[in-house]
Amino acid sequence: DGPRLPCPHGRPSGLRVARSMAEVDEGPSEWETFREEDADLQSARVALETLKPVLEASATAAAGAALAASLEELLDEGETLLQEFRGGNEQLLERLCTTESVRSLVQHATRPPCEGVPPERLRHRSHTAAELLAMCGQGSAKDDQWKLRLVELFFAENGMGLMDLLWGFLLDVPVDTSLASWNVLAGYFCNVVLALLHHFPNKVAGYLRDRGDAVFTSFIFFLGTRCIAELFAVLICLDIEGPPVFPVDGLMIRLVQQFSGVRPDGDDADEHLALVIKTVLSQACSNSITFACAVVEQMSSFEVLGTLLDKVVDMKSAAAASVVSMAVSRFFHLTPNPLLPMRGPNLLKPLEEETPQEIPEAESYCLGIPEASSALVQCLSKELPRLCDGIFGPQPQAPRLSGMAPSVPEPEPLREAIKMLLEVKEGELFKQETWDLFHALASPEVEEVLRAMKGVNREENSSEAWLRAQMLSRLRSSRAAAKLEEHQMRQKMQRVPFSGELAVEATFILVELNRTQDSEILQVFLQQDLLTRCLHHILTPGPPGSVMLN
């Protein structure tokens, strides 16, 4: 009982016409009265042929009226809509596979409008839109290639703005990551991008290269979200034609510098960053990425390893310590250590358990792993004392022959000397009584300044005012230097050993280094009296003691 077409020339319309069609085709009894006159019957048939195109158009318009519903109404259908799309409903495909429809789907999946829409319906629409866009992903069957019609529009000549709209979620739009809904929308965004990468990796990579360094910066900024970190690892290790998505030069130092950086997230950011770095390193050591040699070389450099240890010792980053222990394990081809805690799944193969495979010797030399192992040993040998002090506390100093403890600079006598100098009257600066007062301070720093000023006075016949100014300047500089040195020495003497997760991860660095049985590393262990310090910690309750006991 749909809308009736206008009836020209007084002919019957709507359902009456449809009924007349059926009666002419099937020859029902109602038409018996017309058979008496052949002319009338012929006239009816002519009328039917005339109306047939109009009726077909009416049927198409009726079907189109059902699809003319707004996209929001279609998304409200939820699973029904998804089932129709999976089944290849041609009319639905025609409705959805347009630039405007895909644009609206992207907006609903990543930035749903919330004015006047109940929250439950808003979440329902976002989920359905994201499912539609990601349906052609890795799990789609080969006979479902028609689903590509929806995502091909991202790279059509008239649809270039769709990629900007999609990636604007990460690159352009300021968001509040503390909102619970943002993590859900981030998951939708990543699923859509992974679907595009599955079929169009080179096109996606080309687009991201054109967007420049903002892509790398945005991924670093949002590393606290796990799905963003996983997508970041996928893009770094993406197997594509041409250059990688991110510049290879300086890639690893840029990554390790981000530990304990300023980001809008919690403690998970460092852990996610460590997983990204370890995934890249794992792929490089198995020669699974095109720039494997560059990653191996960078990860064994003094710059990268030194920065990692700075993050461990100075910034107390347990995640950075886990990266160091993995680098040792990878470069020395160590078998998996059963004592090491689970590091999480391989981000590139989250459903598979990672089992490191032995690389052929020729391939290992080609990657530069022997050279990387040697460079790693040289760097860590120099940094081991600092790492051991962080784990066990400062090593007790051997007593000096004089029986005196190392002297700590004292800036207080220098302050008194400055005060006295300012109170000296004109003409009395170089009198013996004045100098006796300075000597009475018994300060090595003050004595050094006095000796320097005597030398200046003998060499130059300068005015007393000028000498006074020079002496005041030297005393103030010496006091500033003494205060800095005092602070550093006291901080070193009072340094608190690592605790908790950091202590465990740092201890595992020593465990992995010991497994290498490298002579240079073992020599440093002896110099640091590591056995005695470890035995002391075994008897001390805490995580490091448990690790060492095992």
C-alpha cells in the first residue's frame, strides 16, 4: 500500500493497476465481460504496455524509499545491518559505498556527534560503523573481496579527504585521553587502519610519509594506549615497497629518549614503549625487516645504550632496564631464560608465542651482530659500576692510609671570606692582619684564592679597588663550584638502592650479562666485588634477593 503514482488520462492507479496487471496476465474471471468485445480487450492490453515502465519505476522508488533512511537509522539496526552487508546486499552496498557515506561512517567510528543522542545509542552507532569499515580486514574470506568497495574510496581521486578525516583522530583533533570513551574510539580507529594496511600497505605508508614527523610525534604522545602502541610497532616494521614509514636514521635513539617522558597517560606508557622497541629489535635480529642492520647498529651504539642506562639509573625506569636485558640476550643469541618474567606477546603476532630461532652464522655476520655484541660489552663494562651501585647501593670505600674519609667541599668558609672581604676598609686589604683573618678560616678553597691574588698583585701594579673586585669574583665562583660539588657528593653517598620492579629488571641485566660468560664482563664483576654484594642481598628480603637466589 505504498504511495500511488499520478494517473494520466483518468487511467486506474496504485493497487488497482497492479491488480489489473495480475488479472490480464492470469486471465481471471473478472475479465469475462471484456471478452465480449475484442476492441475493449485490445485497448486494455495497450494500456498495460503503456503503464509497465511507470510501474517498474514505482517499484524501484518504493525499494529506494526504504534505503533513503538516514545513515544513523541504518546504524541503529546494528547486527542486522552487518549481516546484510556480509551477505552482499547490492542495494545496501550502493547506499553505503559513496564518499559521503564513508565520511559519515568514519565520523561515527572516531568522533561521533553527541548532541541530543542517548549515550547507549551513540556507542551502538560507533561500534556498527567501525565494524563496517574494518570488515575487509585480515580475517575476511577470499570470496568477500566485494567488501573492498567500501574502503577503496579512501584512496579514490574524489575521496582523498577521507584519509585526512580518519587520521585526524590521532594527528589533528585535541582529545582528553582521560575519558573512558577515548580508549574505545582509539580501538575502533586502529581496527580501521589495520584493515586498510591489510589491502593497501603501500598507499597508507605513502600517505603517512607525506604527513611528516607529526605522525611519529603523535604516536609517542599517545603511547599510554595499548592499541596505539601495537599499531605503532606494526607501522615501524611494515613490509612495503620503498622507504619505511618512519626515517631510519636515529630511529632507536628517538625511541629510547621517550622513557619517562611527558605524556597524557599513566605508568603503562613506558611499558608499551619497551614492547615497541623490543618488537623492532626482535624483528631486526631475525632479519625480518629491510632495515635490520641499521637497528642492530643503532641499538649497540654508546649513544643508545648510554641513554638507556641513564633512564635506568637516573630516571628509575624499569621498562628501560628490560630493553637492556633483551638487547644482551638477542646480541649473544642466548636461549630464553626461564627466570625472566613474561614480556607480553609479540605485537606483530599477538596470538602466537614468540620463540627465538637461531640465525645462521653467515646471516648473523651480515647483520653485524658480532660487532654489536662487542660494542655492547665495551659500553656496559664502563657503565656497570653505576648500575651495580644502583642495585646494591654504593660500594664501601677502602680506608685511606691516613685513616681519613674523603673530604667533602665546604662552601661555608667561602661565604665567611666573602663577608670579611666586603667589611675590609679601604687601604687595609693587603695588611698582614687582614690576611691572617683569611688564613684562620682554614679552608683549602680560600687559600687557593689568596695564592692566586698574591700572584696577580706581584705581576700587575693594579689599584686596590680592582684587586678587591677580582678577589670577590674568585671567591664567589669558588663558593658556587663548592656548593655544586658538595651536593653531588652527598647525593652519591646517600643514594638509595633500587626497589620493587626496577630492582628486579636491573638485576636481570646482570643475570643476562653473566650468561654471556664474556671475559671483560666477568672482570668488571670481580672489580665490583659482585659475588659478595649478591650474597648480602640473598640474605636480605626483597625481589632482587629472590632473583639472585634462583
